[in-house]
Amino acid sequence: MKLVENALGRLVPSEMDGRKLTPYRGAFADPLAKGVRAAPPIPHSYPIHEGGEEKVLKNLKEAIRKTGLRDGMTISFHHHLRNGDYVINMVVDAIAAMGIKDITLASTALFPCHKPIIEHIKSGVIRNIQSSMNGPVGKFVSHGNLPTCAILRTHGGRVRAIEDGDLHIDVAFIAAPCADDYGNANGVYGQSVCGPLAYGAIDAQYADKVVVVTDNLIRYPCLPISIPSTHVDYVVVVDEIGDSELIVSGTTRITRSPARLFIAEMAAKFIKESPYYKDGFGFQTGAGGISLAVTKHLGDYMREDGIQAAYINGGITQFAVDLFHEGIVEKLFDGQVFDTKAIDSFRDDLWHCETPMTMYANIHSKGCLVNRQDIGFLGATEVDVDFNVNVNTHSDGLLLHGIGGHTDVAAGAQLCMIVIPAYRKRIPVIRDAVTTVTTPGETIDVIVTELGIAINPRRKDLIEHFKSSKLPIREIRDMKKQVDGIVGGQPASPELGDRIIALIEYRDGTIIDKVMQVIQ
Amino acid sequence: MKLVENALGRLVPSEMDGRKLTPYRGAFADPLAKGVRAAPPIPHSYPIHEGGEEKVLKNLKEAIRKTGLRDGMTISFHHHLRNGDYVINMVVDAIAAMGIKDITLASTALFPCHKPIIEHIKSGVIRNIQSSMNGPVGKFVSHGNLPTCAILRTHGGRVRAIEDGDLHIDVAFIAAPCADDYGNANGVYGQSVCGPLAYGAIDAQYADKVVVVTDNLIRYPCLPISIPSTHVDYVVVVDEIGDSELIVSGTTRITRSPARLFIAEMAAKFIKESPYYKDGFGFQTGAGGISLAVTKHLGDYMREDGIQAAYINGGITQFAVDLFHEGIVEKLFDGQVFDTKAIDSFRDDLWHCETPMTMYANIHSKGCLVNRQDIGFLGATEVDVDFNVNVNTHSDGLLLHGIGGHTDVAAGAQLCMIVIPAYRKRIPVIRDAVTTVTTPGETIDVIVTELGIAINPRRKDLIEHFKSSKLPIREIRDMKKQVDGIVGGQPASPELGDRIIALIEYRDGTIIDKVMQVIQ
């Protein structure tokens, strides 16, 4: 295999599993923005009284048979039900029972609940994974157990890959908390509500065949429509598509750790002093304990200062909804909910809007909303002295997390802040070089830790702006040295095999890094 | 020019202006459902702080220049502002002033307010029209004044043509009552509200370049989003995009004509006695005086009988909104509003939903909503004894009306009723053969006139169902004979030239009829 050096100096393959690859050339080089979009087959449909087909089928196996799914094809799923999803396992079990093999699993993400997929990899049902992998499946893949190389993409990168034709989906299965017999679906009514179906929109639009899987078939028409009947071939009713209570991401409580509260406070102060804190600004927040604390502080400042944010873009939680209902934030962009409490507002409020992923983050569009964000605050497993960020692997080399919108937000936001502890359980988070580059340092502006705040030297304007600030602004290399002192030096390198087990694709389709096999 | 006979016995050309044509083969033959969809160029975009382009331009001419619009290209517009639209004239004036010629005008519809287009045809700026033409432009084209042959499509047929690649739009101009500087747009806030932007959705998705034209630029983000920023290249602010008061279609008052009230009453009674009148049924209604009266009667029956309709699909008026707010109708599908009073509900009510045209009526989709309608009641300029319907021309041969969703609803609805007077101003509406076939008789079930109700002989089931009804059910040929007696026979044929001035395209892309030049 030929390895080439990309713009970050990482060695990446020029070809993998028969697909030619382009090395990463810089955050805004975008060398693959050419040609035309994927062109799905032209479908047609008649009314049932004129010979049209009934869409509701009796079970998943019938749907799988009708779609023509066979060995070597690609299937997809959305992850709005997160760790409460039952549909992926259900469908892959059915595929396995039907003797179909060598499937590429291109869900938007896999969670610990999808551990049963491991057995299907072992038995040859699943041959490739192009998906975020959170937890056990990632660990299993890390040890070299997938016969092919996995591909990890950002939220924006995945829609780009589908729209540009890099990722062709043969059959998309859309878990739907509410659907009608013609396939119109949403996530806001029923026993298994999950809010938007924004991850599934692109799959429904481009997949050759689309199957809606629901536990709540209602009288036609199902409104509002997140997935339209025009994209749906079949509908299957099952007992339960998932457990809404398990969609909670991270924590729904603000951190209680004094160090982390301190990080959040400094991050919020930094934002308040920045040129981006002004009426009408927009920001993205997540669901981690630190993020929630930053949001809370920011809300307090805005209330005091009489400043209104034009929008929060997210992963929406009850925290964001509260600020919205209070009027401190005017509008909400919602790509997914991180707690069930946000769903009522998503369903009922005019200015709490669903954002399909291409609208959220596709660089190959005429303008996605991450491009417009003033501020994003994000997490990391590691950062390095060049401001590169790793969110995929740990220092032990194991691939345990997906990318989400991390890289997209970093590229788009005017002020991208990484808000993290400097070390965790005596393992340094600030490194000489991250184990895996997920997000290039070029797009990271500030790193906030309990030891201080580092501004990327590229942001001379910000350094100038903050030169008389009382905030503890420091060189990242100094902070790194201090961390090493505290934890007793950088951790040992993991023992790696010589197989590339996954590629990290930048949002523009180039290869930013590879992930190597970890010897067990 | 070679003419071939289509499935209705009409002679249609096999080629026109260099495009190969397929003759109509039957309402559900759909011979062109093959191949893949059009593939627009892959765009890309950066944040402005990373070198991305500002979308807001200083005027229309700058936008036209930036889009690269040049001689021979195709431009498009939606018609949500109907007879109150200012944008088409404004843009074509600018194009003319810039010396650009031979443009194809592919708006969704043209109204009397677009009469100035005639001068641009004369001067060579506009060379072809692929649009509904209501009024003066149609009359001008009828007299052979367009240098090429116009094409008329149904709402569903137009989106099909765009999605299938038959109609390529170079630059779409989207009149937007509300927009932000990134191009997100809706029709529900501002001085020129028009409700949905459902006609423009497909243009924005497939056009090479898209310009939003607004008179109400608001702070980012403009929510809700009918047209997303991901599809928009440029935004231009003008003083006024139109006059909302002039979007009113037909009448907003129930007819006062006793004959027409009688027609409406019989139509409503027929529906009530039909097998389709039951809890959960869905229907489409329009804005004509008879349609409103049918809707009113139907509402009264439903109130009495405790029956709830699942939805009205339309052209939504205050009449439909009232039934919806009363709970007699559960949900509203809204492709356009026919009066401004419907807009508040469209903006605020969760179950009053926008229906982009592909969702409304595209036969080349996996299931559009006209396929699901139980009942549609529609108008006509003429019908004939084979139940064919003309909505485009009058008996004098002049092309004065667009198709709208007529043909789509007829093909989709289980019970398609034409609700019309048997004659108008001593001109018979029931003919031996319609002047132009817009909608094939195969898809028309019932014709209701003041002289009685004719059921299509193909609908043996309906004839059987109504055999003991007290309604005046008659043979269409008898009704035609009676009309001829009343008005003194069929009208003289118009004097036609030998040029085909327009083609009527069936919703599947085949040619159902041609329209000949009328000698002045």
C-alpha cells in the first residue's frame, strides 16, 4: 500500500479497498468540489386504485426481499434514537437470517446498544462500516476484526459523500416514531419520540430503496413531514423502534467538578470579552457537562447585558430551550435532540426548526449553517501543540468515538473553542501530537483548560484583541509542559499493528488521518 | 413536421424545436419512467471570514451578471404572488437592459400583470416560454407571435421535467417575502406575504444558479425555511416584490348564481352518497365560486354526520382554514394560498403544512399526495362526450389558462369530479370533442352540471353504486344534446393557422395535445 503525506504531515493511503483517495490539502482547499451530484434512479408511482403498490409490508424480511437487497450492498440508518435504538440490530438480524452477506453498514452512528453488530461482523454479514462508532463496535474494529477499512466522516462529510456519489446507499432504513401508510414520517408523536429525523433526510433522498420502520402507524397524512412519502418505498410496523429515554447524550446536568466549572467560567468570560459577543450572534453548544455550564454562564451574561442571540444551533437540550423560551435566544436550529425534554418545543415552536444535515454542514452546498456560526464550543479526547484535535481515538489508540459535527463547526465558526480539562485520570489531554487528527488546528481558534487559555498563533487578531485581558492567556506549549509535569510525562505509545483499520475523512472528502490496528 | 397519433387520437408532433417528443400513451402508461435524475453541478462554499463570497448584491443587474446569464439560457420564477407579482417583469426588464436575448422563460405561471413580457417577446429577449399562461401573454402567443413553440405542463409535470432533466434551469429567481442575507427564505413575514414558496422549491434545488429577490431582508436566520441557504447563490433586495392583495384567485365568495349553486349542491350530494364520503377521507378544493360552495355544503354534511376529513389539499382559502379550525378537517396540505387570510394559519398552525410540488404531484416520485386523494372537484373550459377536459383554451382556440394541478389531481383522486355549468354565455361547455385535451377522460369520473350528473362509463362500480340514487344521473351525450338545443348547436370552429404554438405535456412528459395558431 502506498502512503502519501498530507498537508498535516500525516501519512495516509492513496487507495483503500479499491477506492482512490485524495490526501487532505488544507481546511479550505476543497480539491474535490467538481463534477455533478449523484443522480438517483427515476422512480414512478401510481395510485393504488390504478395498480399502484401498497407500501405497508408485513415484516422486515418482506421489506428486505422487496428492496432487492443482496450480498455486497450498502444499508443505512439514522441515529436519532442514539443508545436507545432497536432498529439497526433488528434489521441486521433479519438480513443475517436471510443469508445475506458482505454488507456495508453506513449508519450515521453506532452506539453501545449496537454491540450485537460484532457477531454479524464475525459471521461475515457485515463486511464494511462507514459510520461513527461510539464504544464497543469501535473497539472491536480497532483490534483489526473488520475485514475491510472503516471510514469515519463528519455530519457534513457524510451528506457530502452521499450527494457527491462517493457513498451510494442501496437501502435506507428509517426508524420513524410516527409514520403513515404512504411513508410520511416524523419524530414527534408516539411512544418512541426522538425529535427531528434530520440525519435520515439525505439517505431517503438518495438511496435506491427506502424503508420506513415505525411503531406508530397513524392515519394518513402524518404531519409535519420530516421524511416525505415521495422518497419512501415501503413501510414496516414493528413493536418498538427504541427507547426514547436512552437518547440522552453525555449528561443533562451541569458538571459539578470544580476544575470543569472553572473551565466553563473562563470560556464564558472569554466569549464575553471577544468581538463576537454582540446582539444577534449565533452559537453552537453541545450536551456535555462543561458545554452546559458554558451555555448557562453565557445565558447569565446575556440576561445581564440585554443581549439576544439570534440562534443556537445544535444538538438541542432543555438548557437551550429554556434560553429560547426566555427570549435570550431568538431561534433554534435543531439537527438532533440530546434529551427528550427538548422534543415538545421542537414539535410546537415555530422558530425551533429542523435542520437536515446538508443544511447544517455540507461544504458542497451553496452555504450551510455552520458557515454562519459566530461561536462554537467543542470537546476533544486530545489536542496538540499545533491545535489539532482528536475526538475519535484515545491515547491508547482505540477508536471509541464518532466525529459528529466537530470538524464542520470548527471550519465554519468564527470562534471555535475547545473546552477541555488539561488531563484526565493522569493522562494528558494536551499532547505533542494527537494520536489521530480529526479536526485540523488551522480551524481551531482557542483551547480553554483549567490551566489557562491558549489562542492559536494564526489568530493574530484575537491575540491583539485580548492583549490587555486579565484572563489567563498562555502559550499552548507552556500549558503542555505544565501538564507533563503534573501527570509525569506523555503516555507510552500504544502497540500498533501494521493494518489501517479506519480512515478519517475530512469534510471535503480528502483523507486527514488513518487509524491503525491496536494489538490486543 | 411529422405528426403522429397519440392514444387519444390527437395528432401531435414527434419533434419540436430540436427536442424529440413521445406521444401520450394513456394516463398510467408512463413510458418515460427510466434512467436517472438530473444531476446539478456540485457547489461549494466557505465562510465569509475564510474567503467565502457575500451573497447580498447591490441590484438585479449585478446578480444577473454574477450568475453568468447569457443569450439562450433559461430562467425561472414561482407564481405565489400570482397577479400581484412584480419580480418577473423587474428581472426581465433588467435582462433586456443588459442586452441579453433568446431567453426561455420557465416560470410556473404568468398572469395578466405580466403583460409587459409581450414587448420582450417582440424585441427578441424572450424566445421561448415553458409556463402556464393566464391571459394576455397566452393570447399573444396564440396568434403566433412567439418564435418557438411554448410548452405547458401540470404542476406535477413541471417538477418531473426539472427532476428528470427535460427542463434545465440556468438561473432561478425566487421572489421571497422574507429572507436573510444567506438566502434562507419564506413567504410568511413582511409586506408582501404569499404563504408557501412551494413552487420555487424545485427550481432552487436544480437550477445552476439561484437568486433570492426580497423586499424584507431580516437578521439571519430567517425561519421557518421554505428555501434553504444551501440552494441560494445570491440575494438582492428590492423595494417591493409584489402586492399581496392581488394573489386572490378566482373569487373569495361563494357563487350567487342560482344555477351554479344548484351544481354545487348536487356535487356535494353526490359526494355524500359516494363510497368515498367517510371518516378520514381527503379531498382537494379550489377557489372558484362553485368549488367554495361545494366545500361549504360538504362541511355542513360533515358537521351533521360527525365525519372528519383527514385533510384538504390545495390551493388553501379561508374556507378551508375555517373547517380546519373547527376540527371538521384535521390537517391542511398547502401548495399555495388563494387568499391572504389563509396565511396566518399557514404560518402558525402545526398541521397546516407546506407541500413542495414534487410532494404534491410528481408521478416520478415514490408517491405524491395527489395519489392519495379520495376526492377532487375541478373546473374546466370544456368537456367532451369522452370525458376529456380542456382547461387551457376556449372554443375560439385561444390559449388563456394554465393547467395547474388539474391533470395531476384527476389521475390521482379516486373520485375526480368536474363541476361546471353546461354552457356559458350561449357557448356550450359540453362538446363532441374538446378544443384541446388537457386532462384525459380516462381520469375523469363524474361531470356535474346544472342539467344533471354524468358518470364515466369506465366507472361501472360508481354507476352500480348510484343506480338507485335520486340524483339526476344521465348520459353525457344526452346532456350534450340538450345543451346544443338550448344554445343553438355547437360553436363554429376557430380559424386556425398551420403553426403549432404550444404543446400540452401530460404529467408523465408525453404530448397529449397541441395548440394551433389562431388567425387574428
